[in-house]
Amino acid sequence: MEVRQDEIDGVPVFWAPADGPQRAGLCFRVGRADETLARGGITHLIEHLVLHRVGQPIHEYQGQVEPALTMFATEGDGDAIRTFFDTVCGALKDLPMDRLELERNVLAAEAASRPAHVIAPLLPWRYGAATFGLPVYDEFGLSTFTPDDLRSWVATWFTRGNATMWVLGGPPPVGLALDLPDGPRRPVPQPSNALPTVPAYFNADVNGIAMSTVLPRTAAGPVYSTVLERELRRELRHERALSYTPWVAYEPRDAQHAHLVAFADGMADNALELTSWFVNTVERLADVPPADEVFRQSVQNLRENFGRPEVQSGQAYVAAVNTLHGAPVRTLEQVLSELDAVTPADVRDTGRIALGQALYMLPSERKLNGSRYVPAPKWSDGVVAGRTMRSRDWQQATSLVVGASGVSLTDGTNAITVRFDECAVVLAWPDGRRSLIGSDALGLNVEPTLWRDGLAATAEIDRRVRAALVVPMPARAAADIPKPPGRGWNWVRWRLSGGRR
């Protein structure tokens, strides 16, 4: 099935025949990865405001914000599709600012009801609190955006040069217009990095084991993904009964690279054995090519998937996204030809790259043995110079250090440090609490009531951080503010210790 290309008002449009009602989507090369932690949520808020203008028509429509893509999509007859995109483009030019506070509330409710995904911690451990690590975090900026902020973001990102369109079910409706402002194509952001060394691992409260890695976007990537899933299912589910549903997901990240995530659920009692066999499977596929039968079946499964009508017509969507990513647009025949050229040795070589870039999420207290794997850093590499403040709790050996370059929390052996020039956000409560998160995703809380001269620490932080990084938080109930230990009891414990501190 051939994907054809047109152009409407300077926007590339890719379309293909398909059964059922006609569907269409307008895509922009902007998403969560283009934001910052302190200003997170602006793209999502704009998407909500735009779709409010659409109202509740009788046909289906949706909007979605991905790490590097925002899309408005609908289905229906020609009149419905024309009306939808007329409304979307009109709303982008004149956002309904009277809905601003209401949509903030809607997004807060949406966030509160969104379940945490089991593999979510893999992103900030790899990317930190920036670019592709941001989708895991709350949209901290929602309460701070002004109408001018929103208009500026639209003018920068929601332009004809930064857009593509896909249509399934025939050519675009006659008379379809895309009245967008001029503007250039925006490249996918360069990924941030919080991993000094790979392969690496970290521990989490997870019933199972997960691995994420970054692969080059070649035809061997999907084959490796399919082979890995088959082997994990065979090893962990069928032969050893350690996991119920091992799975692997492969998804392009940008023009050159793709994410691969593998996960196997399991019971805590089997954590050691599950971890061992999972890692052994990944290592084996990096060491030797897959068996001929496994390889042939994996390629055949991919070929059969491309043969499904909905996947064939969906190549119009793939072409639109690839264009925004800066990746080449290939015909289905080219894709299948490249797939047929993949060899078992190519899969092994891809497995070596996967292993070399691997980040494992392990159950609590589990480790990966051998010199190949290193723990991902959970502590900072130093303590700032500055004023040291002691805990009000006599039994606590932790110190808070606040200086001109940042803040450290240390027990004398390990430390968490957030330097002001590498700070991603400061959450500020009216009672003086400050929560700081660094670009490496390490963070600390400063509760003034728990430190001697704690309000002085808060004041110093407020003087040093850039105002753009500060996000005001709602007032806490008095019962939620930590209370320091009573002075009398501290005095007794001090005397019992011989008066030594």
C-alpha cells in the first residue's frame, strides 16, 4: 500500500487508503522533552486549551503530548475533519484564556488519577531531570504560566514549518486548510545524561526486573527486540516459571536512536533467580547470534505485522513522525527489503550495543556481579563549601550545608548535593520548606523546623537561586509541617551523654 505525499498551506501531508471512517492528525515537533522541570506542563496546557475550543462534537477527537511530539487527531467525514482543524488552528492563534484556571484544575485532576508506570524510574536515572527524563515528573509549571507565556510557546513551536499531517482513508478532504503561522522546523532535543558509566543498575521497589537501553535505528533493532522477547518468554515463563508476562518494547527516540525497554514481573521470593536468568538472556544475545529458527520466526512475525492493513495504512502516520524527527521516509517495500537483509550476526551486534548501553532496575538489595556492571550514582560526588547547620534532633548525625554554590545534605560519608548552577527546580512552600532537584535527578528537602537556624537556610537558598526555577507551592496544613523534638528532652539526652555533641 503506497503512502502518498501532498502539501497543504506549506505543511507536508502523508495519506494512504484505509477502511472505515477517515482519520487525520496534525503533528507538531514539540513535547515534554522540550520543556524544563520548572516550566513543565506548558505544552499539555496548550493542548487542553485548544481542544476545549473544539467543544463536544459528535465525532471522535483526541490530543496527546509525547516526549517530542504533540498531536491533534480526529475522524469523520470531510466536513467534520475540515471543521476540526479549522478550529484547532484558530484556537492556536487565539487561545481561550478565559479557560486557563479551569484547565489547570483539569490537568491537576488528570495527574492525580494517572497511575505510575512500573518502568518510569528508568527515565530519570538515565536522563536526569531534563529532556527525555521529564515525562516522569509532575508538571510543576502549571500554576505559574501566564497568557503571555502560552502565546510565546505557541509562536515558537506550533508553526507550519514545525508541523506535519497524516490522513488515513484516502486523500485529504477538499478544502482542508491549515492556517498556521510561519516558523522553522525544530530539531529533537539532544538527550541529557545522568549516567557516567554504562552498563549500570539501580534498585527500586519493584516486583520484577527491567532493563532500558538505547539502540541505533536500524532494521536490526526491531528484530533484536522480537528475539529478546521470545527468549525471555521461553526462559522465564515456559522453562523456569519465574515470570508471568515478560515483554519488550521498541520505540524510536529521534532520527538516529530508539529506546528499548524489557520487563519481567516476578515474586519477591524468586528475585535472585529471576534477575540471574534475565541478565543471562541479555548477555547471551550479545555473545552469540540467535538460533536460526528463532531468528526466522522473529523476522516472519515482523513481516506478518507489516502485512496487516491497519499497519500498512499507518505508514502515513510513521512518515509524518519521521519527517518531524528528521528521519528518512521509507516506503513499505524499502522497510521490508531492509528487514530481509538483516542477519543473525546483525542481531548479535545489536545485542552487544544493547548490553553496552543497558540500565537495569533491580529489586531492592539486589546487585549485578562482575566488573561489567556498576551501580548508577545515588549520591553526589562532593559537599559544597558554606555554613553548616545541625539537626535539632540530638540523635541525627546529618548536617545541612548551604553555601554560595549550592546545598548539601550529608551524614559525613554520603551526600546529596544540588548546585545552584545545575538546579532544575526549587519547590517553595510558604512555611519555608524548600525542595531542590538537580539536573542529575538527585534532590533534597530543607525543612526549616528541623534545623538550627533553618529559616536562615531558606533565606540563603532564596537569595541564590534564579527566580525562574522557583515554583510556589500551596500552603500546608499545620499538622503536615514537621515539628522539632522538644527542647527539654534534648537537654536530658545531652546531659546523659556527658555533655558531648
